[in-house]
Amino acid sequence: MITKILPLSLLTSIRLKGEIKLNYIENEVECINVGKNIIGNGSNLLIKQAREVYKLSSRFSYIHKDKEILITGAATPVAKILNYCRKNGLSGLEFLTGVPATIGGAAFMNAGAFNQEIGPLITYLKVFDFREKTVKVIEDVGFHYRCTQIYGIVLEVAFKLTKDTVESITKRMRDFIRKRLKNAHIKNTFGSVFKNPKEKPAGWLIENVGLKGFKKDTAMISSKHANYILGSRNTNVDDVLYLIDKAKNDVFKTFNIELEEEVVIL
């Protein structure tokens, strides 16, 4: 296992200030010595108290096909997989265009956008199970809204996708990135702050308590989409947590609805 001290701004998409000890997992055997603070590409992450985290090394970044199944290493960037799918006429994952995640993190969180989720496209996950201390392949994963029943480290993700033309896939990817840029953000954010309650979307609730554009020093609730928080070049995690708590409290006081974080806080 390789250990480095790195700036949090390189490990979190909202570019937190500070440093942390990062341990790169080089092979499956090393998983047995790993703590529970596993990170992917930091695109859905806040680090508050953790002083040490673990991340799969580039050895877990790969893509290959086995007949009709696309097999990807968990450390593979979503963008790289989308590019491979586009070139090879494989459709299904276009809705993830613009998501700055690794595929392992996206699978673990059952990432979704535009009324689609990654779970239904997955045929199996290869996982190091923390309870059994062993690597196993799971086909019946148990996907739920922005979560799974996995208790371990996702090492590999396999998909069953559909064939389509390069032109059609490219068009859908362009359409999704246009929608994302129009309605939300890609840079200096960790994506959606809260899961959407059944009553109303989280963004609508936060906007309707008057917090759209509300700022706390180095962080701000987006004036474009209120379920996004934007950071700066050196974002203070306490500023972000203040905004999260304020949104939760104000929404509960006004609508009696309790917001649940989608962002992972370590």
C-alpha cells in the first residue's frame, strides 16, 4: 500500500482546504487492512473529521468486454467509460455525462440523474466484503435510491448495455451535458446535497425558504439550483456544513420535512 499526504483540494470536487493521509490500495489482498473511509473521485464527498482515507490505485482502472458484458475496474473514471461506450456503440450510461466520479463510487451510491439510475444496468459487482473478509461477486446487489446494501469495497463493476450508433450516443451525451450545465453545476461542487423527499424536490424546498444564493464565507447555496452548494478555491468544510444545517433546519421549520444528506460526510 502506497501512502501520501495530499491536499484535500485534489481529492474532493468541492476543493476543500487542508491535507489528509491517503493510502492507495494496490491489490485485493491489501483490502483486508483497510479502514472504512474509502473514497472514489471525491465527487460526492465532504471530509470533516477523517484524518486518513483509502483509495483504489490505478491498477483498478480498466475496461474490457466479455461477449455482451462490459467489465470495468472500480477506479475507472466515469468519463473514460462513457468515451469507450460511445466509440464502441454501447448505450445506457449517457445520463452520467458530466459526473466527475469513478465507476465504483457511482455504483456504490447507485448514482442517478434525469430520472435514471445506474443500478438496473449492472449485472454484478465484485466486492471485498468487510464482514467476511473476502472478495466475492454479487449479482443481487439490492439497489435503492442513492444507496446499496454493500458493506465493503467495490472492486469491479459489470454492465449489460445495448447497441446503438455512435451518432445517437454522441447526441444523447451532448443533450445531457447541456441539461446539466443549464440546470446545475459541474465544477466546485459535490453534486446534490440532499436526497429528494417524496413530497417535493429538495431544491424546490430550499429555494422556497429563501436560501437560493445564500452564502457563508467560502461556500454558497447555488443561485441556479438550490440543492447544490458551490465552493471556492479553498473551501472551508465548516462553511459547507453550516449551509447544510441551515437548509435542513429552515426546511423543517417551514414544511415539516426532514432533508437527508446525499453527500457522504467522513
